[in-house]
Amino acid sequence: MMRQIHFQDFVNPENPPEEIEIRIDNVLPDLHQHWLVKQYLTKKDIENDQLVLPGVQVKDHILLHLLPNDQEFVNCHHYLPITIRDHDTKTECQLSLWKNASNSYVLTQGWKSCFVSRRGLKVGEEVGFRLAKGVELQFTILSRQKENNSKEPIRLPLVSHLNSALFRMM
């Protein structure tokens, strides 16, 4: 889809507005909504080598898409090896997904080293996950804590490489 954009030269207002056409079909909506499993990090998530995920979100957006044997494996409190790709850094880590005794779903065995330490995660920040393919999840940081220890998180703009290319063309 093409869209007309009008630019006015405010330095030289006597110049007529410039009109250009840009292609906007590659512009994606706010990607925050596409991360279907979201979690605000707690002190426990940061200090321990595990991340407790929202059970309903995991059931609805991850488990339903796994093979029935893998679903049963996780629900029987076994560790399912799962690849997690960092959407921002394009790195991968092998973690385990399991259901603990209190029926919460947990990512463990590498959470702290692969994500907390490497990405500098802090309490109060929001992370997101989505199923990519097979037994692979994608990870991203949806919001960061402000440096002045404010409780209000900073929303990160999620811009795809297609959007980045579009902005460079403008």
C-alpha cells in the first residue's frame, strides 16, 4: 500500500509543500501484543535460576501447540528441553520447561546465565515469550525499569527490521 506524505519547509515557508509517496505495507502494528506470554520479573526470578511463567498463558499459547507427548511430559513434572531464541540479540539458549509441585510452569536450567546476567535484567522489567516453531520459544524484553528506580517501566519500541529499513528511507 502506498501513502502520500506532505512535508512543509518551515525554514523557507514560501516553498510549496513537498509531496512524496511511501510504501507502508511492511509497517507492523505494535508488536507488544504479539508476545502472548508476558511476565514482570520478581526478585525470585532474578536471583534464582528459574522463571515462573503465568500458567494460563503457558497453557493457552505454548502447551496447546506442543505435541501431545511433550504436553504430557511437561504436565507430569518432567523437564522438557526447549530452545529459546532471543529475538533482540539473535542468540539461542537451551533451557527446560516443567510444571512444578504448585502447578506453575517454570523455565529453568540456564535462565539466569542466558537471560538475567547476559541481558542485565532487573526486578520489575517485563519480558515476553511466543512460540516460534516446534519446541522453540522467542524471548524479548518488553519494558525496562527506569534508571532512577522509578516504579514506572520504560516501554521499548518494538520495531522490526522492515520498519527500520522504512525509517531509513524517509
